Amino acid sequence: MIRKIKKADIKGNFKIYLGFLKKYKWLFFLLVFIVLLKEAKQIVDKFLFKIAIDRSTEFLAGTLANSVLIKILLALALTYIILAVLTAFLDWVRINFLNLLDSKMMFDLKQKYFNHLIGLDHKFYSSHKTGSLISRLTRGSGAMERINDSIIFEFAPLILQLAVLLGSLIYLDINSAIILAITFCIFLTYSLIMQKKIDNRNLIFNQAEDIEKGNIADIFTNIDSIKYFGKEKFIKNKYNKLSTNTIEKLMKAWDLWRVISFGQTLILGLGTITLLYFSFKGFLAGTLTIGTLTFIYTTYISILGPLFSFVHGFRNLSRAMTDFQDLFEYGKAQSSIKDKPLAEEMEVKEGEVLFDNVTFSYENRKIFKDFTLKIPRNKKVAFVGHSGSGKTTLVKLLYRLYDVNKGSIKIDGKDIRDFKHESLRSEMAIVPQECVLFDDTVYNNIAFSNPKASRKEVMEAIRFAQLDRIIEKFPNKENTIVGERGIKLSGGEKQRVSIARAILANKRILVLDEATSSLDSETEHEIQKDLARLMENRTSIVIAHRLSTIMHADLIVVLKDGKIVQTGKHYQLINQLGEYKKLWNLQKGGYLKE
């Protein structure tokens, strides 16, 4: 789906940029001062050359003695050498300080928006592709560097050099100063107007690039499916269309630069002819010396480079503002899950859970209405029912991935909305259906649930999950890298890592969300024993399709269309007419038909 293209908010984005720069304003001003000194030197060079030519002309005319000329030339040479050494030093200092400014501001930007994105709710991530998030964060970081470089290397040099040059020309020849001022104003105005026309094309290109990168991430995430179904050619064709679209959008943006280049060359050409006419006219009239004439042309030619650099810098600035646009839009995104101003840290002591008259809808789709259920401490409660009955939604509400529309969810008699949502989640442990692991070691993946745990505690969790026998065969034991999403481990091995994580977390409330549904019968049988041990002395919430896994639950809750239709133990429900018995007969001890 193509989203509507928004124009880059140059003013708003630049204001945000200045907010980052404010922290380092003295470093920035120091850099501008260094640039001022360096650019002043560029004009002084030309003025020294003017003096040398004028004094030499006087010598040739017989109005200046040879010894005096030699002293003047030696003084000019010494001055030039001193300026050259000073310029080299200023270049070194400028690059060093600019690198420092770039690195600090890029770090601040990445930290701010990464932390903001991490804090956004489940709903945000369900509607945004990972590849696009990475693309915009990386592009925004690069844009920060481009803006700083443009200001220091391209904007400041021209502005300062123009100020010094025009001041000098006003003193030497007012006509040349006026001609240069008019030429440069027309040149810059034309360039800036044309740049605005490119901005929208850059935004279109960014969207195409985000879609391409989002699909790349999706493709590589699903590489197994591509291989299993033999769809490499299909995916190659799909990517070819995506990348072709991206390149076409980029070329449309680049094409405008031919128009800009033509106009810029024409403006400078007309300005040069005008300057030649009036300056030679002044020279022939005797109002300009040959040294002044030389100064005018050498400074004019020398400033053409910074002039084009300025336009290039504005191109980079405009592109950077465009690159900022999508990232800064993320900055405006607000999580629907917000902590109250005086929210406290949660500490679960008993583990009693109460769903109290809960009403909840996914947008316009109602899931629960006045749903009430109490889960006593240290009890094992299982939820069963067809897909869409609301089992997983209950867990998401308990974790505050979504907030209830009406009613409340309480733990130990306290509304979970009264506590910081991160502390709420950290007070529960979960063994999910699919254990997605970090591309890190087995040890670090387990320690993730409790980073402060000692090595002894981590190894005990590994032994509890009977993972020690498995990792003994790994090349680097517990320090073996598991691969992206844990791809190097089997389903059973990943589930044991997940169990070890949960035991290391050591929380009063445990959630098992289809923890064994993707495993073979033998592996499931082994892991069920580990899970039974894990659930001891904990409030356990179990979601299962496989009814054989919940036969020993203290309470089984049967859901249908968001309502409780039956409750009881397995032996009670199996002897009653109702939904549970239907499900049991369909499975015959095996899998639930969807």
C-alpha cells in the first residue's frame, strides 16, 4: 500500500536539528570561528598578490627602488609562509573538532530515537516493517553528519568569504562589488528555488527505498519458506521490481540537476561577461590598477568553487531534511500504553490475577465484554478454545501490550495500570510458542531475563531445563552462537533455552503460550516434565491447543467468542456435554482441529 507523500517540514526538522546542536553550541561556534580565520586567509592571499603586482609595476615605471621592492617581496613571502602554516593547523583543528561534533550529535540522535522506538507499543510494531525502521534510523543518523559537514565545509566558507570579498571590493571598486553581489544573488536564488522542486522527488524516493528495505528484511526473515517452496526465482523477480522502482524514483530526482546545472552555468557566464566589461573599462580609464584588476579576477575565480559547494551543501541540507522527515515522524508517534504520572514499580508477592469485568476490542472487532475471571495464587489455570476465542488476547492484556477498554486487570488486588508497564512485564515470566533468540551465545540468551544473575545461577537454570546435556555437544558449550532468531538450534533446543530463561527470571507469575505445540511428541514429553517442575509454587497461565498438555491443570477455562463457556478440571469436563468434550473428541489426545 502506497502511503501519501508528505512534503518535508524543513522548518520543523531544522528546529529539531538545532535542539541537538544546542548541547554543543560552543564547539559549533569555535568551528565557525576557525572557518572565518581560514576564509579570511584566502582573501589575504589574493591581496598580497595585488600588492606584489602593484609594487612591481611601480618598480618597472621607475618610481620604486630595487632594494625597497626586494624588502616588500620578502615581507610578503614571509607573511604568506606564516599564513600557509596557520592554514594547515586550522584545517587539522577544524576536522578534529568537526569529527567530535558529528560523532556526538549522531550518537544523541540514535539514542533518542532508538529509545523512543523501543518504548512504542505493540500496535506500532504490528504495522511497521523492521527493515523500514532500520532504514530510517540509519538514514537519519547519516543526515546529521551531512548537515554539520555542509554548514562547516560549504555554507560558512562561502558566507564568510563573500563578506570579506565584498567588503574588499567596495573599498577597491564599487562597480565590481555590485556586479558580483547581483550575480551571486541570482545564482543562489535560482538554485534554492530549483532545490525545492527536488525535495518532493526525494521524499518519493525515500518511500520507495523504505518499501524495498522493508521487503528485504521480510524476505531474509522468511528465507526457509522461500527455500522449502522453491520460490527463489519468484522472489528474485519481486525484488527486481522493487529495486527498479527505487532506481526510477532516484533517477527522477537526479534528472532535475541537469536543469539546475544549465541555469547555473548560464547565470555565471552572463555575470562573468558583465564583470569583464566594467572592470576593463575601469582599468582603461585609469581608475583601476593592474594589481586591483588581478585581485578582482583571482578572487572571483576562487569563489566559484565555494559557490558551487554552497549549492551542493544546500542539496545535502535539503536531502538531510528529507531524510529526517520519516524519522522525526516516528518521534511524533505516541504509545497508547502510558504510565500514570505517579506510577510505581510493581513487585508481585502473591501472584493472584483477576480479570474484572474486562471489555476489549481490536478497533471495531469486539473480543471481550464484561469478562471476569479470578486466578488464585500458585494455581495452574489453562485456557482452551478455537483460534480467535481470545486466549492469546488475555495474555496481551495481562502484559499491557494493549489496555482494556473497560474494567480492570488486577494482580494481588492492584490495578496493573497503576504501575510502570515495564516493571509489570518484568514481574512475569513467559515461555512462548516460538522462542525467538538473539544472535548471541546460549548463555547470554538465557541471562537476558535476569542480567544481574551470577554464572552459577545461569548454569543452574541450564541444568533445570536439561539443556546441559545438549550444549555439552556444542563446539563452544554454553558460549556457542545460536544464529539470528536462534536458527542454529532445533525447536526443542530453543524451547529449553526459553524454559531456562523463565526459571532464571524466577517470577511468581508464569505464562506458557502454546509452549510445546510446535514440537514432536517425544520432545514435547521431555519438555512437559521440565514445564511441570517450572510451574511448581507459581501462578501459571497456560494457553494450549493440545489438550493432553493441560490434563493436570488446577482449572481449565474453555473460551468461545470471548466468553467463558465451561470451567473445571479435566476429569470433570471430559464427562460433561459441552465444548471441551467436543474438542477432546476431535483431538483424541492429539491436536485440536482449527
